[in-house]
Amino acid sequence: MIPAAFTYRRASTVDEALALLAQHGDDAKLLAGGHSLLPLMKLRFAAPEILIDMADVADLRYVRLDGDRVRIGALTRYHDLQHDGILLEHARLVAHAAGVVGDPQIRHRGTIGGSVAHADPAADVPAALLASDATLVIAGPSGSREVPIGGFFQGPFTTTLGADELLTEIVVPSKASQGWGFEKFTRRAIDWAIVGVAAVGGSVALINMAGTPIRAKAVEAALADGASIEDAAALTAEGTSPVDEAHAGAEYRKHLARVLTARALEQVAGRIPAGLA
Amino acid sequence: MKVNIEINGRATAEEVEDRTLLVHYIRDVVGLTGTNVGCDTTSCGACTVLLDGESVKSCTMLAAQADGHAVTTVEGLGANGELHPVQRAFREQHGLQCGFCTPGMMMASVSLLNENPKPSRDEVRAALEGNLCRCTGYHNIVSAVMDASVQEVEG
Amino acid sequence: MSLMGTRVVRIEDQKLITSGGVYVDDLREPLLNGAAHAVFVRSPLAHARILGVDASAAREAPGVVAVFTAADLDITKDDDPRMEPWLAGEKVRYVGEPVALVLTDHRYQLADAAELVDVDYDPLPAVIGFDAAINGDTLLFDGTDGNVVQRNGGPFDDATFDGCETVVTHTIVNQRVAPAPLETRGASCAWGEDGRVTAWLSTQNAQIGRGSIAAGLGVDPALVRVVAPDVGGGFGAKIGAPDEAVVLAWAAKRIGRGVRWTETRSENLTAMTHGRAQRQVITIGGRRDGTVEAFRLHVEQDLGAYARAAFLPTLTELMASGVYHFPVVETESIAVCTTTTPIGAYRGAGRPEATAAVERAMDLFAAEIGMDPAEVRRINFIRPEEFPFTTGSGANYDTGEYAAVLDKVLAAARYPELRAEQAKRRESGDVVALGIGVSTYVEITGGDASGESGRVDINPDGTVTAYTGSSPHGQGLATTLVMLLSDRLGIPMDRITLRYGDTDEVPKAVGTFGSRSLQLGGSAVAQAADQVIERARELAADLLEASPDDIELNLADGVWQVRGAAGAGTVSWSSVAERADPPLSEDVWFADGKPTFPFGAHVAVVEVDTATGKVRVRRMVAGDDAGPVVNPLTFRGQRHGGLAQGVAQALLEIMDYDEDGNPVTATLADYSFITAPELPDFELVDSETPTTRNLLGVKGIGEAATIGSTPAVQSAVVDALAHLGVRHVDMPATPQRVWQAINDAKEAV
């Protein structure tokens, strides 16, 4: 399949991208790695008139340690994240989540910013960032703003990002001293998560259990109150609204979320090794 | 628009529609048909090529995105009439049957070995998760990658 | 030294690994210069009346050469009310049915123009599943009395199971799956100035395709040339020519230009035939000592929208009793049409369904009487001395060593150790349960028994040009046949060229399906070679001035000589061929090809996470016996591929529809095509029992491992959960299904 016709523009700076967005408004789409957008365009589920390619904006591709925070440029690829020394020390959960996205070819192209902005509720990295209390840096016509990632996602494929804005940086507090766990349940290695759990310290985020990645608040509260992993994980499905499909119904997904949360928390506690699933 | 892409060490410069996918640039514009299209959802990996030495799915890239970059396809894998070790191993281990997935499978294997020169059989399987083959059951493909990396072929 | 049974790397590979194969979409034939590109507009609805098609906007779109609908076609089909139209004109009966053909100058204009074809549909109720079809509330075909198109066998005898100590019955599903060769379907057609049309098809059978195109167009077959270029897999779903090819050949003439067509994958998953799609009721009865006394199989075949494959349930019935000597076997089948993609052949085609049924029955029987499933099988096998053996369902088996291959496979699997590990896990309450599945099978290859062509020419330069009616497309058969010829003629492999897949070069042939190629195509070229040798012997006798009876072919050196007089001189193949008038060429139709019956045993070992229902395949141990092996490299390759497709059906793959008839697995993102991480390394056990039914003693191997592995894996999943009270899990054994089965068993306790 072939995308509907569009005009391709290339931005070489953030300002140039913002200017193009201001000029074309809703008709334009930003292109990062293209691994969310191009498949939709090929199936003609999306047909923007203008594509603004960010590939030349080289200064958005980095991972930097800034005190007790890790700053990640929005155009940093999954492949770079998964092998990055700073992330492996300070935000291992994020590095691991990036390493289980798609396949190696997709990880050579797909970017962290593209994934966050696309807001697929089944995506791995956004949930890892949510569990990590990340902050997003967003550039717009009137300057830059910072938003906690928890307030960014509004629903499936919808965020608070304005049509004239772009995501430039993701800031993750260092979690170097904290245990982490990650569980992604799929039928095949290549598949999107049916359900997933990202946990670090006492924070737990769920993949594909609602229209956005969500924090398992009841689990977190129970853990804070000193509940056992088993008892806390039993609360995982509270406040979730997973999709109900023939091959994986809502009740099954809730069951999976409980099982996987318990396993992720065992990893956080260091009782079973993280990073194997 | 005009794109400049180095393909298998040779500079190409062609006028294309903005929406041209890299795989169609390679196949229809440049005329190298070794790279195949097996799906339309970035699932099968038949179109895998190397972009600046790393595996990518050329059906999910615009030719425009490859502008100014270097692409390697199956036709550019060998050098001076010699087979690349991955090509030699695919033949020796019977890592191909109908051949349709093979160019993409070999390019994904080359990229894997660039990043992990001595993978285990399980690591090879994991690294080829994005390349579908309907004929071989993958067993001999894994053997071929082990062979190409100068390791014991079986377990 | 003979090449037979030696590991020979494939002669096919050099091109495939350096520049890639030349598949239909890669062709740069002069006749196709300036060809238009083609796309079929397909129905988005499962069942609807077509009120009108407005192609005016599409005809005005950039680059559009022509748009054709059913109304434009002046080729016809039979008047049968159930006949599938070339293009749907009055009704559509499945999502994906072709309605119009759009031709454009460039590939990128196709989708833009196709979107502009406006079809006015009046939706009708979808008919999804056997029950909806048979109740007949909604008819697919006006003027018919129901959706049932075939009934075989039955009625059953009420007294069949009287006197059995134990009787078990179960309804099981052999789900609809997609063949999904990596290359989708494609065809390019062009008419030459000589008034002949050439069609390049991605096909397993160029000659059958030529017949279909000639008949469709209503022209003399001599005016049609079909060429199969490299073909990217078929698995039964590329037999002959698709209807699309006939429409394309027609359109090429109409527009006076060549046309090129390659379907997209999403199109392929609804427009190419699917496989399997049976629901079965199995009933088995016998004594508590393990002796089965009667087996009954009731088959409900969903044929999809059009009855292309009514032979499938017939084959299932024929092979119903598997490797067992059952005193009583009863079968019946009912085939219906539904508003879904038509069913066709897919690797195994009717036999995997038979094996799955009888193997599930044996497992259920074993569980009921509390006996090891391997032991129950052993008790009921047809014994080696009983061959040839005619089964209760009418198949005449050639040879078999069923117990021997089972014992080899159990030994290789270290079966007792596995059972011990299973017991230990159960005792410790391990959340990950171990399952061991055993299946034994027999299948039928070359079952069409219609023969095959083979021709061998010795050229004056001593090289060989051979022609086969078989149509290799990945199996490695070219290497295998060249090995056979080299071995017989004493001529090195690199001096032998094999031609196939072009109807101008090989006019009469059947081609490749049903695992027939080596036993029939191989026998044909071997027989042609033998006839060449006999003629050459006469010629060599003249040259050496000796009696033909004293002339022998020195295979090691590839020369003719006088027996017992090595010093007396030799003559080369080249000299013999130069002497020959007419040229040294033998053309054979090998018609003596009776079906053969490969068999084997598989053990699958799985781990089931009982908390989530996820299954991991830990080991696959397979013994597949297809007689003498020509090339172990490609023989094993066929088994590997078959094993993967078997595991895929057992655990992952299903072509599924919602109640409105919309396919929900119509892209490769949604269809769970098996990948490398889901599979273990395969452990293969060797076994070679020759057949008496062809001159090579060989049986087919293309489908065998798929047939054996599917029930082994399914059985392993059930076995893992047996201690929880689970007796059956339908395929594919998805995590949710497995989890549900565990829950249901808990509730039943």
C-alpha cells in the first residue's frame, strides 16, 4: 500500500519546525522515525497534506545526565536508548522498555518522542516513563513549557500537545538506587502488549489497561501502606478499563494485569531477575 | 522532489514523488529487485535493507528520509565477486527455500552480527523477530547465522 | 560414489542469495514494456447485492487507463447458480471478492483511482459459521434450496458402539488459517504480435494455469503460454491460475497493452484461499485394555463463499482411521458455503484435519481408560506384516513401520525422563506445567494419481538438458532431480540443466501439489534417463563395435565401455549424442504413480504458564518416514518448514471473522504468523521405509511434518493441564483459551 499524496518538508531546527507547523496547522504532521505515522498513512488511515521531517534536527538526539535527572532528546531512537550507558545506570526501566519495542529494524528508526506523542495505549515506553515520573518539555510558538507525563495523555492517540507544538525533551528523575520490573505479555515476541506492567520503586504503570497508560494507584497506595506484593497486586485492576476483544477479553486482561503486576513487583524487590520477560 | 541516495556504494540522484517509499525507489527507480515487499504493515521484514549500516524496513521509510544517506541491499552484500559470509552460510546451511524472505533475512542477519558478533541461537531468534519466513521453520536460518559468526552451528 | 542420500547444497541458491529471485513483480520482459498496472476493487462487505457501480470518477483520475466491471466482461462461465463470477456483478459473497479492475500507467496511481470506484451495495445478512449456513435462513445463491453443497457418507449405525466398555465423544475445531506465502499472488499478461498471450503467474502449476486461462478466454490452449518465474512459496494456495489472471489476460487484449498485477498483503489475506475450516465430532469406543473397537468421524466443512475445495472433506474421510487397525470406521461429511473467503488447499489439505481428529480421539480414549497415550497407540497400530492394508475408510496403504518410528522418537525425546519431570512439577505445584504430546500419523501423497512428465536430452557437447512437469518453488526439487540424473547418467551435476514452469518448454504436466513431485516428477525424469541409457547403449555398441549386451556405463567416469575390457577403449556421452539421429532425447509420461503413504511420529514438549495460559514450545522431536532420502539437506528442510506451520496452527494462527463477516485478522499485524522466537530448534529422527509403488521407492515429504506436528502440540497443551482436569483445548491454544480451560476445569470439580 502507498500513502496518499502529500508534500514533504524538512526542518533543520526546532524553530523551523515550529514555523512550518504555524504555517500549515492541522494539515501538517511531524515525522520523526515514521514508524507510527507511515504505517497509518500506507493503510490510508491518515492522510496529512504536509509532512515535516525532523530528521535533520540533530540536536534532539541525546541522552544527558543533568544532576539527578536524565534528559533525553525527543528524537533519540529506541536502539540508542536500549544501549545507552547513562540510562542503563539511572533509568534502566526506560532502557529496557525501549529494547522490547517492535523489532530491531523498528528500533533503528523509532524515537522516544514519536512514541510519546503518538500516545498508543499499548506502547511500552510511555508506560515506563509514566512509572518513572517523567516530565515532558514541549516547544511552542510562545516558548517552552514543561508538563508531567501523567497529565499529557488524554485518550487513545490523543494528548495535550497543541497542533502548533512539538515535544523536544523527556526528563526522567534518576532511579539509580531503585529496583525495577517490567512485564510485557504478548502472544508473539513481535506483538504489541496485550497487557504490560512497568514498575520502579513503589510506582506501577499499566500498559493497555485503559485508553492511556495509567498508574495503578490502588497498588501503589497499598504498597505504601506496607501491603504484601500479593495483596497489593490483587488491586491492580481497580480503575482500569481494558478493551474487550475476542482473543483477549476484558476480564482476562484484568486477570493478567494482576499476575503481571505481582511478577513485576517481585522483580522490583529483587526476588526474581528483571529484564528476562 | 530530488533525492540523492548512495546505494551499494553508487551515488543515485532521481526525481521522485514526495510519497515514494524507499523500497519502491530501490526496486522501481533504481531497478534493484532483490529487495522484496511482503506486507503493508511493517510486519514481515522482506524489505529489510541497511541504512548507514543498520537494518531498517524500507517499506516504512520515505525515499526522502534516505536522502543523503547510504543504503545497502542484497545486491551490494558481496564484494569483488566473493560472497559475504552471511550469504555463504545461508547457502551452506540451507537457510533459504523459496528465497522471497531471504534478502531481507540476510540483511537483518548482517545488522545483527554487526551489533552482536557472537550471538547465541536464542539471541539470533530474538533478533530476527521482525523477519517472517514461511518455508524454513527458521531452524536453518538460525544455523546460517551461527555459521556466519564462526560458531558451532548446533546449540 | 552415488549421490543418493548425500548432503548436497542447492543449485538454486546462487541467484537467490546474490541478486534475489526473479518473482512476477521483478520481471523486466520486453513484452511487458509499457505495461499498465492493475488493482482489483474488492468488496468491503461479506454479503450484499450490488445496486450499481459508478466508475466515472475513477476513469477521470490521473493515469487511469481503464476501469472494468462485470458488465464490461464478454467472457462467460457455466450457468450453474453457484458459479463464482469473474467479477461480482449482482452480489458479493465475501469481504475481498473482486468487483472491478482498475488499470493505470503507474503503480502509485492504483490506490488513488481505486478509491474513486463507487459501488452501491445493499447489505444482506452475513452467513458466518457452519450452523448459520445449514439453517438456511439466508441463502448465498438465489434459486438454490440451501447452502449445503456436498454430503458424503453416513448415516451412522446406531449400534456401532454397542458393547464397547468405554465410549468418548467430543466436538473439536480445526480452524481456518491463511496459507500466507511470503510472496503474495501476482500475474502479468501481454499479447504478442503472433496473437498469443503470455501470462507470467506466481503458480505451482503453469500447465493447469494455461488450461484455465484458455478455457476462460475461450481460446485454443496453443494460443496461451504460461510461465512460472521464481515463486515465493505456494503451500497449495497457488495451484493453477487464479480467476484474476483470466480477467487480466482479457483486459490486456482489450487495452492492447500488457498488464502487471501484484496484490497487497492485506488483499492477499482475504482474497487468496484459506485452509482447513472444519468442525468435527469424534467418537471412539473400545475396551479398557486399550483396544479400540470403533471410530466415528463426522465432518462439517466450511467451504467459504464458493465450493472450490469440496474434495477436502473427502480426503479427510479417506484418511480418517490414521495409523490404526480399527475394526469399525464410520465417516460422514457435510460441506456448506458461508460468506467468507473460499477455502482451498493448504499444506496437507484434508489430511491434517483427519490426523488431528483421530489423534485427539486416541488421547481422549487414553485419558478415559487411564493409559499412557503412546501405549494406546502401540496397541492399535496396523502391524508391518499387514501391508498392503486397506482401511475401513477405503485407503490402500503401501508400507509402514508405525511402532518402529514411534519407538525411535520416544527414545530420542527421552520420554520416561519427561514424564518424571512432569510428575515432579505437578507434585511441587509449579506454576509452569510441563506437557508432552505424542502423535502418530500417516498421510497420502501423490493422491491425484494422474502422472507427470519428464524428458531428458543428451546434447552433442555431452551436457544434459532435462525437463520436468513438476514445478519447484522452494522445495529444492531442482537440486534433487539433478542429483538423480547425475547419479543415473554418470554426468556431473554442473553439466545438467533442468527446465520447468514454462508451457512452451514443458507442454504437458501436472505440477507441484500434494507432495507429489519427487515420487511422480522424479520417477518421470528417472524413467526418461533410463530410456536414454538404453538407446545410448545401442549407439555406444556401434561405436565400440561390440554387442549392446557387453556395453556398460561407467558411472564414475561418465563413459561407455566394454564390460570386462577396460583397456579396450571408451566412448563419451558426447560421442554417443553426436552419433544419435534423431537426437538422443526421451520424453516420458510417468503414469504408473499410485499414491503413497508417508508416516511418522512426533513428540512435542511444551511449558504452560498456568497463571497466564501462555504456552512455550520447548522441544519438537519428529520422525518422518518418506522412504529413501535423496538429499538429506532439503529433506530436513521440508520437515522444518512443516513443523513450524504445524506449531503455528496449534498455538497461534487463525483467520477470524466477526458476526458481520468482517475479517478481523486481515493484516500481518493482526494475523499471528509464526516467527523465530516462538519456535525451538527441531530434533529430527531418521527413518526410511521404501514404497513399492514407484521406481524410486520414495514418498512425498512436503506436507508430512505439518500433519504430524499440529496434533502433537495440541496434545502437549492438553497433557500439561491433564492433572487439572482439562481434556481438550481447541486450536489455536491461545493464552486466553488455555486460561479459560483451566478455569472451566476448576469449576467442574
